[in-house]
Amino acid sequence: MTAIRSGVDAVDNGARWVVGMTPGGSTYVLSKWVFLRALGVIYLVAFASLWVQIRGLIGPHGIYPAEEFLQLVRQNTTGLDRFRLVPTLFWLRADALALDLACFAGVACAALVILNFWPAGNLIILWAVYLSLASVGRVFLGYQWDVLLLETGVLAVLLAPRGTASALAVTIMRSYGAPPANPPWPSAVTTRAR
């Protein structure tokens, strides 16, 4: 009976640690870490799959060329109104090279988010590049999941650590210096002592 009780306590303590209910306040460090890595994977898949199709969809000889669309917007709007109607970085250049570079930047920044290098900055870049592509991609990038990815990307910036070292890495490093009083997992020392 004691073995079952200690097993239940270990699982309960582990679950409390994962969701941030350990003594000392909740931090949700692990939850944020998993969420940001998962969002990085989603961005990576989105940019990589778009990169394969981008020239055929909105490239210079694509189905709906981005350059022609932006030229029409330029002709029918004045001043800064065009930036409000079509918020995109492709106002500078919208040829095949610019589209490929945007997809490359998206894949590279998504990989850096997965690796947890400067997540806040990379998430801002990912959001801006994906918004730019969605603005000129019109019918191809106007679905619910594209809008949801843009919304989630903005909110993720608020969760992301500002520096290059993540809170999870700092927490792990601190735990090696001073182990928690009641760890959520059985350690080799406590198992041998029993």
C-alpha cells in the first residue's frame, strides 16, 4: 500500500510541477517553453510548404502575381492609405527573389524559435513576414488557419523571453545549484535511502 501511495504522490507532484502549482508560486515555464517550440514548428511547416509553391501562386508568372496586385493598389490609392489596405514588406520589392527570401527568412527564424534563440525577436519577424505574404497572397493565404497563425503569433510575442537564454534553461541551471526541497520526481539518492 505504501508503494502505491508513494507512486501516486510522485505522479501528483510531477503533474503539479508541470502546470506550475509547486510551492513558491506558479511559473508555467514548461508550458510556455512547449507552446513556443510548437509554434516554431507550425511556422516552420507553414513557411516551408509555402516556399515550394510561392512562385507558382504569387510569383511573377504565377496564378495571381504579387507585383501586379501591388501595382493595381498603387494606381488606385494615394499616400499612406496603401500601407493600411495592404500591410506588406513587399512594397519595396515583390519579385521571385523577394518572395523566396521571405520564405527563407521564415524558415530560418522558425528554426531559431525552435532552438530557443532570441524567441521574441524571431517571433516578431515571423509575424511580419507571414503578414506580408498573407497580404499579397490574398486567396491563397486568407483562410482561417492563416489568420489564426497571425493572431497566435502576435500573442506569443507577449509570452516569449526577451533575451537569448530562456526561462526554462535558467530554471534548470538553478536547479543544479540548489535542488528543490520536494522534487516532483524520485531521485536516485532518496530511492537508495529508503
